[in-house]
Amino acid sequence: MAQAFDVSAARSHFPALNEKQVYFDNAGGSQVLREVIDSITDYLSHTNVQMGGTYAVGKQSTKLFNKGMDAAARFINAGPDEIVLGSSTTQLMRNLSSALSFPPGSELILSLLDHEANIAPWVQIATARNLTIKWWGSTDKVNPQLTPETLKPLLSAHTRLVACTHTSNILGTIHDIVAIAEMVHTVSGAMLCVDGVAYAPHRGLDVKALGVDFYAFSWYKVYGPHMSMLYASRAIQPQVHSLGHYFNASTTLEDKLGLAGSNYELTASIPKVLSYLGPDPAATWAQIAAHEEKLQGIILEYLNSNEDVVVYGEKGASRESRVPVISFGVRGKSAKEVVEKVQGRSEFGFKSGHFYSKRLLDEVMGLGEEGVLRVSLVHYNTEEEAAGFVKVLKEVLAES
């Protein structure tokens, strides 16, 4: 039997959790490990020089940066030459889209369930280069999902890119990326680009096992520094043109797409995230998934029991089908009003809105401008916090 997750021990690594605020908006950004904070301070205090110097501090700085790149690659089972770090997933996706060439007549299949970061760059490129866009959505307005079966009719000999999300930042649903990748690659020359931002804080990643061509996520949602990362497989990189200066190297993905965006002190702190996960990260992630299943179970049990509440996404709490990113609506009540009333009588921090997945809310789910209520938990949240949120929400919804 797997060892139970020690949430108290985990919380001791996060200074922000000593404050009164209860963080239920983690899908927008997690709290940061103390070790990461200390690493950034140490770097700026002692090794803050430009890369490549042959003097002592220059050598130390370069070594710390390279260790950060190695750790970042190891986190997803990739090589350091297969990753690039940058300010945000939005920026890295823009860089990638600008660096790819598409033959005339190419078709791009874009998921309507995605954050705009993995949609807008491809729409812009398709418009500029007169490419065809095919939209991949769902007829289910309450629990929309992406499946290989709904993708297959959209594929053709002209398909060159499929862009989709591993886990919706609204629905929390986990998509079968392995099966989707297999379906995409039945078309010669077709590439798969996956947004893993909402998935990465909750499960371990192995991009080789997933079979993706491109995969992006944000370190600042995985307990680390405010930066993001994009993976491109070694096999696909010949199709990625360099955006760098003509006289610089263009051997690695960082060379091609980095544009000096891999902040030194932040990169150097990434090994601290891996250290936090321990010597057996697979076991740690399994414990985290089991703990988070309990958290989402507490909240979903109440939401599903209230006939005035609509749960969007999977209604069940199984760790196999969802992560604790939970969105819902309340019949007859404004989402903004519910948020304000809960926050007016408690320390729970959460939001309402479209969370940059506006096409999902508008075109698939048919919701209005207010969007959804969203609570997003991670492993450092407690069962007591989840139960406390239910108690306050129940009081608010009972009011006329």
C-alpha cells in the first residue's frame, strides 16, 4: 500500500501558507516553495553576472544555469536540447508558431476547449499564410471532452498541426493524449502541440511516453518560479526555424526559440522543485493524486447534491478522469455575486470568469459573459479547507 500523503509536511515548504488566506485559485498560479525563493535570492546575491564568463563567478553562474536546464528537462523526461524556457506559455507558443513553416493548403485543427494561448498563435499564422482551420469541439455543453473519435473525421492528408489541451483549465478533465497522439500521427507529417498548463501541477510528466511533438506548461503553476517551458522533440526540431540572431548557434530549442528569455535566477531555481518531489517522484505524484481525489470529492459531493448547481466537466471525483480544477454555475445567481459573498465572510480566494478559455465558454458551453465559478486546489490544500469552503458556500447559496 502506498504511503499516505503528508499534507502538513508539504505545507511547511510554502511560506505563503502561514498567512490567513486560503488559496483556491491555484490554476492561475500556485504558491512558491521556500527553497525556490531562497535559491532566487542566493543567485541574485552571489552569482548575478552574464553567462559565459571565464572568471570564477561567471563560471559558477553558468554552471547553476545549466543545472537548471538539466533539471527542467529531466522533469518531463526530455533532453536539455529539447526544451526552451520563457516568460509564459503564451509567449512560447507565439514563438513556436512563428518558427514553423506550413506548405500551401495545410490544415490546422484547433481545439475549442483550449486556453487562448494554444489557439491565437495558430489562428494568426493561418490568417497570414492563408491556411485552413478546422475547429475541434464537442456537442456536450456541460461535460465537453476531446477524444480520438471526434478528432478522426477532421483529419486529412493536408493536416499539418493539431493543437489541444491535456487538461482544460475550466473543466479539469484529463484527456487521453497518448491515444490522441497516435491518431494524429496516422497522418504523415502531422504534428501535435499540447498545452499541459492545467495538468502539470497534478501529475508527473513523460513527454516521450505521451508521444507528443510539442508540449508546454508553466513552472509558476508547479510551485516554482514565474516562467514557462516548451518541449519540442528532437525528431521534430529540423522543422523549427531559428528566431535568433544569424551569428548565434541554432543547435538546441533554446538556441532557436529562447530569445534570451530564460531568466537566469529563475532557471537556476528549478532543481529545487525536483528536490521537493523527492527521490521517487512517481511515488510522490501518486500520493498527490490520491490526496487531491479526496479534496475534489468533498467539494463535488456537495455541488452534485445541490439541484441549483450545475457542475461543468466530470461530476465524479476519480483521479483517473479529472484534477481538482472545478467549475460550476448556480441557477438564479450571479457568479460574481457568489464569489463576493463567499469572500465577504471567509478567507477563501477564488474567482469567476472565462479564464482565457473564452471560446470554450462562448462556442461550446454557451455561457454568458460572467462565465463560471472556479475553485482550483492542489496538494497543499487540506480536507479541512475543502470542507470549510463547502460550509460557507452552502450558507451563501441558502440565502434568497
